[in-house]
Amino acid sequence: MTKGIEKLALRQISRRAAILGLAGTAGVLSMPWIARAQAETIRIGFPTPLTGPFAAEANDQVRSAQLAVKLANDKGGIAGRKVELLVRDDKLNAGEAATRTLELIEKDKVHAVVGALSSAVQLAVNEVTRARNMLYISISQSDTINEIKDFSPYTFHEALNPTMTTAVVAKHTFKKGSKVVYLVADYAYGHEMLRGFKRAAKEIGAETVGEILHPFGAADYSTFIPTILSLKPDILCICNFGRDQANSIKQAVDFGVKDMMKIVVPVLLHNQRLAVDPEVFEGVVGGANYYWGLEATVPFAKAFNDAFRAMYKGAIPTDYGAYGYTGVASLLMAIEKVGGTEPQKVIAALETLKYDVAKGEQSYRKCDHQSVQSVLVLESKAKSAMKSDADLFKIIANEPASEGVLRSCSELGFKS
Amino acid sequence: MTVQLIAMQLFSGLALGAVLIMVALGLSIIFGMLGIVNFAHGALFMVGAYAGLYVAGLTGSFWWALVLAPVLIGLFGMLIERFLIRPLYGRSPDDPLLLTFGLGYVLVEAVRILFGTDGIPFSTPAALRGVVNLGIGFFPLYRLFVIGVVCTVLLLLWIGLEKTKFGLIVRAGSADPLIMRVLGVDISKLWLVVFGIGVGITALGGVLAAPMRNVSPEMGTLVLAEAFVVTVIGGMGSLAGAVVAGLIVGVAVSMTSLFAPEMATIVMFALMALILLVRPNGLYGRAAPGL
């Protein structure tokens, strides 16, 4: 009995302590100026799918973004302020991404958001940042985000978009009269890439002989291949991402597809190439925003690679990883230019910014805030042609930055 | 759409069915004999693939990986049974289910820490590369090999269960453990071995799948779903059911791929729902023990 009373008393005390503790925390929360008083750090929120099928690409994005932040802090910060990156796992889920972004804005009081990988998740983040007038640099491919219905004056699109990627890849792979079969992941990314390729094919005069949609994240592609073979195309264009890319190409190659047709992909992924043997990807052609081999010709690529190697024990940056760097770097350049994080001023600065941080000159188009930039076309090397483990691709073309491969402002619904 | 294409599609479906049987077999054995719903099945499949990768890396031979990895992971499975699952016998069937569910997460995270989150290449062994002309079209030699292995495993299992004294005891034990104990059979030893065999076969599935599906920490997630579909359609715990269900699902997926490819994954689940409506215990199922 006495034991029971003791327990009760203890519980009461602990409850009182808890309430006190809570009150204390609430006090700090309701007085944010206490936390913010010391030389306002510039906080950048970074939601990205650290877990799930795009984890490899997401982790590279984080590493590159952290490099951009480190370089800024090493030279004394931006406008005299330290920079901090707040990374959150969005689990490749739109709801999760929206929640994490909201937390970053409301609780962590970030000054800007950079990140999200996968078009649907990116659009969810865009919804949140748009509603709260929050700066957002998106770093994943999407056509929708350029269109007027999803436009936010606070959003800038650092990644390539499907229209420009496919236009350039098709230019270097499709020919007049080529017969093309598309194997397409059945979600926004696949659909947008397909639309882009077909638009380019029409202009070139290539013929679409088949479109096969496969479920997102499929493990087995063997049942799609007999149809592909029976259509006898010149080109098999595989529009999917992450592990789907490695799995589908590997299984197609097992069926001897490469002996009968050329495999073209919108984006040739560094990490997925590493996930299989060189023979599997050998000869596969695809686009890219960045490849470390650019360092032979582009001085800023060399500087970026060297800084990355120094920070990560000799590792090299990858395609999607580089978006983390260019996205954060362009944002910081604009903040530095205006000497603060006041959104309207940063927007004005971003709109006129010319930046070259890794891959040649880039600038954000005024109407849709799309980054106008070079597009690479890569071909996966044979094992015998590789000079090192990282020597994966041959650069077939480095198509210079041009608005010509983008949809026009009026096509997207903008008035100007 | 030619007859040839449809024939080829049918064959791809049966071949996929063989892969699905392989994927589901371990789950089916452990449920059928022990009544345990092993939610760590997908994770153990993945661990099997990594073990295969490791052994192949050490020995430089796929064949050693194919033999040793299932044995190693089977032994690991026996440890799981002895120290984690055995204390839960006689309690509600939810307990081992929750335990294995958590164990699955632990295994995936452990592999992420040890081997990283990126996928790792697993080459098709040189002797099994290339395609074979079946008369109706070309088919990868490796997939034909997988069909051969699955048939062999099924045959061995059948002989083991139906033609040996051990099999007789196992079947009796799963039918009435209490009577077996009264008769003086050490049932816990039996279950240890059966669990080990089930996990070993799961790991074998992982090694076989590795050259087709690439190796990554998440490779087991979809496998768990596939295995459940096959096991539930066949009837929980029925070996013959798993075989028939695997083939039916494979052909259903393949035919859907031909006519409505974007539905190729969902068709498995639709089929499962349909069959459960007509036969609540699956095709060959009896009412599940203890449920």
C-alpha cells in the first residue's frame, strides 16, 4: 500500500517536472528572437529521399550541397553570416516531403529550401513553398513545374527539364526514319520524358512503333521484352529512373536486346551504371546535367571536382549530386549579391544572375525560372576503354546553353 | 500480334512463375510446418543475395555462392529460431509475426551500414550468359537455369517430405505437435531444422535473383509482397499450392504485360483478391492452424 502511495507521489512529481520542462521549451519557442539573436545563420532546408530506391542519388545531392555550404563558410560566410544546411529525409513520399518542408519553414525558420528528387515529390514541396512565399530551388527534372499553373515566383528550377533533356538526346541519337519503341515508367517522370522524346522525334522524323508503360519500381522486366523484340525497332528508349534503370537495362541485355537495337535513355545515371557491370551499360546513350569528365575542358568543373575530392576522400561528384551543388551555390551567390535573405531582393538577383560554378554558364529564364544550361550526351564505355573505375562515360556532345531547346514562355502559358 | 508472340509471352510467364515459386517457397514452408508468418522473409532473401555476393567475392565463383550462401544463411536462420522465435511458441500467432517484422527492419539497416545504400553489381556467371533460341524466340540461358534449379529444389523437397522418415515426422509434427511430444519426439529440434531449411531456401532465392534484379538493401521489399501473394493464392502452407499459384501469377503478369503493361504489378493483387473471394483459404489451403 505504502509502495503504491510512493509511486503515485513520484508520478506526480515527475508530471510536475514535465510540465515545467514543457513550459520552458514553449517559452523558447515563443521567443524565437532569443535563438536568432546571434548573427543570424542562413538556414537552407534540404528535403531529399535519403531512403528508398533513389537513395544513392539523394545522398550524392546532400554531399554536393554540403560542399557548397562548406566552401561558403570557409571563406567567411555569405554577407558575413554562417550558412547551415538542414537535411531531411522525405522518403520519396509527397506527403512526407510536404510535412518535412512545412516543419523546415515553420519550426526551423529556414530562409530557403533546396531539394527534392522525383517530380511528384518536388511538386508537393513546391505547393508548400508557394503557399508560404518561401524561396525554393528545385533540383529534380520536371516539365510541370515550368508551367503557369504550378508557377511560383519564389521557385527556381535548377535541374534540366524533360523537354530540354530529350530534345538534346534525341538530336544525337534519333535519325529520320528511325523506328523507336519506348519502355516507360508509369508515373510523372516517365510520362514527361516520353512526351519530350515524341515531340523531338516528330521534328526529326523518327517513327514511334511502340509505347510500353511499366509499373514504377518493377523488379522483373522479362515479360515486356518479347513485345519489344517483336516490334523490331532500331532504338529502344527506356524512360525510367534509379534502380528501375539498372534493372530494366540489365534484363533487356540478358535477352540480347543490345545486339538488335540501340538503347537510349533520357538520363544516364552514374550510380546506376556503377550498380551493374560495365558490359551491361556498354554503348547505352543518354543525357546528363553533369559528368566529372567535364574537368578536361571546363575549369569550374575541375575546381568543383577537386573540392569534392578533398572533402570526400577522393570521391567524385555525380550527375544528380551536382544539382545539389549548383542549386545551393546559385542561391548563395544571389544572397551574397543583395547582402541578405529578403526574398523579393533575392528573387530579383536570381533572375539576372549569370553563374558558372561547375558546368559552364547558367542563368534563370525570367518567365518560368528555368535554368538555361548546357546538356551533355554521354555514351557508356566498354570495360576495355575505361582508364579508371570512375571513367564510365564518353562525352558525345556538350550542347551549349540555349533557350531553343525549351518550350517557349507563351507555350507554357506566360503572357510575355 | 502473332501466335509466336503469344507463345513466347506464355513461356516468359511460366519462367517468371518459376522465379516467383523460388521467392515464395521459404515463406510457404515455414508457415506450413511451423505456423509462423515470417515477415523477415524479404529481408532474409536480400541477406541471402548479399551473402552470395560475399562468398562469390571471396571464392571468385558463383557456384560456391550458390551452395554456401544458403547454408550460411540457413544456419543464421537456425540461430534466429533458437534464440528469438522459440521463446514465443505457444503464444499468440501475432507475436512471432511482430518479431519477424521488426527483424526485417534490423536486417535491412544492418546491410545498409555494412554494404552501403547503393546497389552492387552481381554478374551473371560466364557459363550462363547469352540467349537460347527456343524456336518461338530467344530466351536468356540464365533464366532457363533458374527454372532447372527450382525444379530440382522442388523435387528434393518432395522426396524429403514424402519419402523419408524425417519428412514423415515433420508432417506429423505440423499436424499434431502435442501427440508427437507424447510419443517422445523432440519437436523443438525438428522445428529448428525446418526453420533453417526454410530460411536457406529463401537465401537460395536471393542468390538466384541477384544476377537478374541487382543487389540492393531494398530488393526484399517487393519480394515479400510477391511471396505473400503466391502463398496466399496457393493456400497458406501448401507446397503444391505455392507451385500452382506461382505459375498462375507468372502467366497472369506476363499476359497483362502484353495487353496492359502498366497493370503488370497490380494484376497480382487483383488476382489474389479474386481468388480469396471464391476460395477464402486459397487454392489448396486448409483452414490455418491456430488462426
